[in-house]
Amino acid sequence: MRIFHGKLEIAGQMGIMCGELKKRGHLATGYNTFHTYLGYRDHLINTTMEELVNTSHHLINFYDLFHFHYATSLLDGYKDLEIIKSKGKKMIMHHWGNDVRFHEQARENNPYVFTGDSPPNEVIDSRLTEITRYVDEAIVQDYEVYTYVQPYYKKVHVIPISIDLAPFTPSYPRGKVKRPLIVHAPTQQDFKGTLAIEAAIQELQTSYDFEYKRIEKMNHEQAVEMYRAADLVVDQIRCGSYGLLSVEAMALGKPVITYIRSDLVEKFPSELPIMNANPDNIVTAIQVFLESPSLYEELGRRGRLYAEKYHAKEVVVDQLEQVYANLRP
């Protein structure tokens, strides 16, 4: 099958999925117009909006299935969707969060959430309404995103974030950590709750001996090496679900602190080893680790098993292929 992914690379997901799809005999390519310091490039064609528009006719004729990301498509105003549908080709939309996070709805179950990166509600509604004129099914990575898009689509599939485990050889924290290293990597500080996290760090450093590093503005490979040295990773404490950093940290065998909304906890597998914390109790959550060194390795090992079971690209693409197979043009 010839599979188009585009046009925004979010957390390396297009590249990871395309790489695994290629291994299985598909011709899969990600076309990315979103260029950042993270420097994702594997299995991608990094291009521009203008180049995509100029080659859209060829792309539409060449590919069999179109896997769009982040509420985008090839042409402005989703003009390509009608053309693709008229040719009897399959389409699916992959939503990632900020593209569909309705502001008031997000706050109904989460007083901490930051939605400043999301478009106005009326824009989200207009986009989803237009997309679903032609696209019947969507993918989301978890149930935090699911509720925003479920009313619009005929079917919404929950498929977890994927990771290529090969570069993520686990490096479990030492049994007894004399001076633990805590890291936090905010791509967007307001979204991740960096202010509250670093206030907690400052408070705890008056009583405990540990090192803290904020990791930002470095490419993905460099950032992963920094995570590898950590004893504890503090990810996002406002969103209500975990993201790629949490998955990568677990793959490296690191314990993770992230906020999981109380109404979503049961939607995740029961063995999820993440320490749940929000801006109100982040001090206590970090303190638990500082006072219980055995937790570092225990949760780190459980995290690696969890990443292997639920997030390995092979597991995720198994699910993706099933969705593709059952899509109707």
C-alpha cells in the first residue's frame, strides 16, 4: 500500500510509523512542513507548504491512503479532501491535542489545563465540521483527546504514542542515589507547568541534596542523552495525560512524574507506573522519590516493561494496520 503521512511532524510520530510501515512492505512517507530545533528527519520529506500545494495533484494520484495529522490536509480549506474521496481513496485524520482541545470543555475535568496554544473554539468546530464532511474516522493517542473529537466522527480509534525502542537501551537509576538528577524538558513551559515544577524544585533544594536540569532548545538526539543520565523525569503536570517525554523516559528505565486526570486513570492500563502529580502536590510527589531511593529503580523497570508492551512501534503499527484495513473509501 502507498501511504501518505502529513503534513506536520508531531513528536516524531510520522517518521516512526512510516519507518515501521516500510519494514512491512508498504511505501510510506511523511511530508513535514513544521520545522523545529528538535530536528526530526527519519522517514520524512521535510518540505514547505508551497511545495506540497505544487505537487498535490501528483500526490493525490500516487498514494492509496492519506493519513493526515493535526487537523491539516494538503490544501487550504481542506479542498483536497473532496478530490481524494472522489477518487475512492482512503483517509484518516490523526488528532494530537492542541489542534482540538476546546477551551471550556478542557477545564470541565481539569482546573490546571493550559489551552493557550489551541485555536478558538469556533475555529476548532469549523475545522472538524469541514474535515468530517469527507473523513469518517480519526485516531487519537488517548482518552484525553478522544472526548473533543468523538462527536464529529463516525469512529475514533485510540492508538498510543509510538516509539522505536532500538535507540532506547534502558539505563536504570542506581540502587542508592546519593545526589539524584531530576530533569524536566519543556517544549512549551505553560503547557507543561514548568513554573510550578521549578518552584517545587527550589523549595525542596533547601532541604534535600539533588541536581536539577531543564532541557530545552536542543535536538532530539541530544535531549535523549540528557534523559539517559537522569534519575527522575518530571514531565507535564497540567495537561491531564502523558506525552512523548514520559514514553521515552519509561523506555530508558526512568521513573516519571506526570499528571493524569482522575477521571482518565482507569482508561489507561492498570500497570501504568507513572507517579501522578499536579501543580498542587508536585512538591510532595518529588519528595516521595527523594525520601525513597528504591522507587527510582522499581518504577524505572516497570516503566520499561510498560513502554515495551504498549508503545513499541511494532505494537502500535499492528493496531494501525488493522485500522487501515478496515477503512472505507
